[in-house]
Amino acid sequence: MEGSYLSLAHPLVVALLTLLVFSTNNTLSSSIATTNLDSKTDIEYIRTSCSSTIYPRLCYRSLSVYASDIKTDPKVLASTALNITLKATKSTANMLIKLSKVHGGGLMSKEAAVAMADCIEVIGDSIDELQDSIEELGHIGNSNFGLTMSDIQTWVSAALTDEDTCMDGFKGKAMNVRVKTLIQRHTIRVAHYTSNALALINRYASKNLAYP
């Protein structure tokens, strides 16, 4: 009798297990499909947003790796762009300080050394302005949105001006070509990051002011 019961139960157990596996696989497949769809949506959002910047390829390349964090949130997008810009600006400032110590004596004229000192100073100002912008963006609220965004736009615009000032300071100055090229490459890249961040901030501001 017991053997007969087990022989009848076995097909039922197999059927139940098969159903469970099938259901689990379907759930996993559905979850993976949803995740892939969300990921594509997030990536496409960044691509579309970056198309409004002056340097869209740099914008997309730097932000797409954060797509899962940004999703389709314009505030997070702008904040991420600012943080990337700040990191690049700090790195450039450190490079300038090292170059001024190592090469200041033999590879630069006195005019170029002065330009380097000025550049380090204005890049420092740029760092402060970017940090202020990030902090304010993190605390922004509906009641003070317009005023706060205006301050942020002013600071990021000032940071971009500082970076341009740094580059302009080396024009016509006698100095080692490789050092000059290195400085220009890094400061131009930082300026491009800042320009892109400003464009994304402006986009965020205009949409929220238009649809409060």
C-alpha cells in the first residue's frame, strides 16, 4: 500500500517541482527584462540630456557609467556632472602645483612662472565655486528654487571664466612646450566638463521654472 502511494505521489512531486522551476524562471526572466529596459531608459536619458551640451561625447562618456544612480532624475544628473567636474578640477590643481615646484626654475620664464601662480589661484577659486554649487544644489527646495538656481548658475559660470583665465594667462609666455601642452590639455578638459555641467544645470533650472 505504501509503495502504491509513493508511486502515485512521485509524478505529482515532479509536476509540482517542474511548475515551481518554470514559475521561478519566468519571474527571473521578467525581472531581468525589466532591469534591462530600465537600464536602456537610463542610458538613453543621459544621451538625450547630453545632446544639449557643447561637448556631448565627453558628457555621455563621463556620465553614462553612473546611469543606474542617475536614472532619469535631472537634479541627480546635474549634481553628478558637478561632482565629476570638481574631481577633475582638483586633479588639475594638484598637477599645476607639482609642475610649478618641479619645473618652475628651469623650464619657465619669469612671466610664465607668474602665469602659473595666477592659474593655480584662479583654479582654486574654481574649486570653491564648484563646491558651493554642489552644496547648494543638495539643499535646494521649491520655495527658494529660482534664487538658489541663479546662485548656482552664477558660481559655475564664474568657475568656467576662471578656467579660461588660466589658459589665457599662458599665451605668448616662453616655457617648455611639453609642460605648456600638458597644462593646456588638462585645463581645457576641465573647462569642457564645467561647460557641460552648466548646460545640464541650465536644463534642470529651465524645466523646473517652466513647470513648478
